[in-house]
Amino acid sequence: MLRPISYEDLEVILHWRNSDKVRLNMMNQELITRQEHHNWFEKVINSDSLEALIYSEKDSNLGVISFKEIQNREYEWGFYTSPESPIGVGTRMCNEGLTFGFEHLDARVIFGNVIAYNKKSIDFHLKLGFIKKSVDEDAFERDNKLYGIFNFEFTRESWINKKLR
């Protein structure tokens, strides 16, 4: 089940985001302070172009999905599961997230961006049905090394076709 994040979720989301399992695969690997996290939350709840949702199963919160509208009905998404979530949660959560994006947000396209060294996320996007559209070579620097950014997209038409199968 997906639901909007609330103030009650802030501590657990901050814990997840700052865990090595999540943080080391993000564009920003810095530890997030409580104040930065609170500022992010205020931005989300006061924005018409941002959605942040908690994914839960059987009353257990297991992950976060966010959508940022970058232009009319085109969204960039991000997601992560709790460091303790069982195998398979990410697939269930992201499939539900895609349904939310295409049905609730009426998205025309959902974009995802992945650092080139994150092979697991690259394979995961492809498994979900995303198409790799491009690679921005040497677009990201970490530890004095340059990495590409893989740019994925999932169109409404592709999602409808996947649903009909």
C-alpha cells in the first residue's frame, strides 16, 4: 500500500536514507541532518510538483517512492527500501509506484536516473520495463572518479501494454 508521507514518518525515513545500504547508492552520499530532512519534508508537503509516498505491507513501513514533476505530466522518480526490508519488496513497491504514477498522477512518462556503477538499479529499471534512453558520460564525480548517469524512461503507452499482458 502507498500513502503520503507524514510527520510521523520523518525519523524512520531519515534513518533509512542515512543507512549505508541506501546512502551509498544515492547521488548525494552525505549524511542528512535532521534540519535538512525537515526542510525537505516541508518542501514536499508544500509543493504541487512533488509527491513522496511510504510503501507498507501488513502495517510495516518498508520504503519510499517520490515523484517530481519536471514538466507537464512528465515525472522523475526516486525510491529506496528500508535497509531491513525482505527480498522482493522493491519490485512490489515499484510496480505499485508505477501504477500510482500512471493512474493517479496521469503521467505521460516517468524518468529514472542511475549512476553507472549501480548495476543492480540499472538491471532493476530494465526488469520493471524502463527503456535506457541515453547515458550522460562522465556526468557524476565521486572520490575523484567520473561516472556516467544512465537515463531511463517508462512511457504511459509501454505501461498500458505491460498491464495488458
